[in-house]
Amino acid sequence: MFNGGLPPFPRGAADVEDAKLSHDRYEVFVNGDHVGYKPLLTPNDQPSDVERYLNQRGFEEYSVELTGDQYHIKTRNKEDERQIKKLLNVYLNIR
């Protein structure tokens, strides 16, 4: 089929799923509570940037799980939970 000289565009469902959208983002949760969205604004942005941010702030006793477009952070320490939520609320809203 003639396409008028335009470059080919992915047509299959798999091609569309693999294509990066300009508005890709991940929902971030701390102990089940939604704290914001981590947008992927550049090709170098990754959901793990959140974990790197927390490590730079001295947090070590937590776990992360990526499920689909949801990034779950879990900690048993209630004070860490409170501080992580506070930090991520700022971090995720200025990015």
C-alpha cells in the first residue's frame, strides 16, 4: 500500500506497546499509599530513579517492587515511612 512517502509507522499491537510515549509515568506507592507519579521525561529516566533518590537521602531499610506501571516501596519502620512519603511528595511534584 502506498503511504505517500511517509516513514513506516508501527501497526501491530506489540509494536505500539514497545513504543515509548511522551507521557509514560509510574504510580508510586509507599506501604500501599499513593504518593504521586514518576514521569519518564527523557530517555534516561527510569522508575529506579526514585530508589536512587531515597538511597542518596540515607534510606536503606526498604524494598521496592515494580508491577506494571506501579512502583511499590515498602518499609517496616513507621518513621521511615513518614519521612519517605514526605520526601517523595516533594520530589515527585517538582519533576
